Amino acid sequence: MTGAGRFSHAIAEGDGISVIAAVEDAEAARAAEAQRAEALVVAGDPGPVREATALPILWRAEVSLEDAAQVADAVTLVLSDEEGEEIREQQRHHEALALGLDCAVEVRDEDEVEKALDRVDPEIFVLSPVDAERDETPLEVVLDLLAAVPAGKLAIADLRLTTLDEVQELERAGCDGVIVHSPDVSPLTGAPPPEV
């Protein structure tokens, strides 16, 4: 059901930028799949979502990796600012990969990109403008982060509100995927809108 590299493969393959739909339940997952999303992000229990769709799932929560390997294809790792956490983070990253999960590291600034590269050298970065300075838009923050990610790594933008123009700008800049927090991703995938 899940498989090694399934999430990263879905993001890396194909033309252009991949749309990754943030969903909460099976119905939203089926709708996103019908609208040609290429993967899903789930914060809650992905079990019902897994039963409803064949799309790769990124489980965005601090969860047991053994549990995650049963229902998801990838997990996120958020690096800590606390001293001495490096070993735990390295172990978690290594264990995720050993269980066949992709491991995406969330970064909010250029320092975190450097920290991630030093600690675990991840293949996938989630670029999150959560702590954006007031003088920069979330898109500008993501584009700055993207510039700090080395070539050959997968970069996924996480923007709360996403327009087609933003997606096209991210694609031109070399971003591999974008997490979309909308029940209708069709305007961003080129799919026909959902029937109401």
C-alpha cells in the first residue's frame, strides 16, 4: 500500500509543479484526487484518507514512525532549537527512511535550511513562511528559502492562500510542489471544477 519513495517520486515526476492537497477526511481526499492533485497532506489520522485514495500521503504530525509506515508515505520533521536535539532528529530521520518513509524537513528561514543540511541532509524540504517578517509576503519568504535549498533536493512550498499566479511563479523559480489549503484545487491543476 505504501512504498519507499512513493511521495518523493510523485512530486519529482511529471512536468511542472506538483499540487499537494491538504485534506482532513476521506471525502476531501477523493475530491482532491478527482481534481488531479498529485499527493495529499494530512495533519490528523490518515487512516480513513488512506482507504479512500491511492495518492501518496504526507503525515504532518509528530507521530510514531511505526504507525506512520502503516498509513502514510512520508512524514515531516521539525528541527528543534534546543541543545542536544540533533541526535534525536538524526535518529528519527534515519528511522523514517529505514521504514520506507520519505522524510520532509520543515524550514522557516535560511538558518533552518542550513541546520537541516548539517543535521540530516534531507531530500525533501517543506518551505513554510509561518514566521514571515511583516515587510515580506509569504511568497517572497518561500522564494528566499527556495534559493537556499541546494539543487537536486525537492522543495515544497506551503502557502495558506495560493493563486494560480503564485503557483506559476513558484514553478518558474524551480519549486517542485505546493501545498494547497483549499477544498477546490482544480484551478491550480488544470482539472475541471468539481460538480456541486
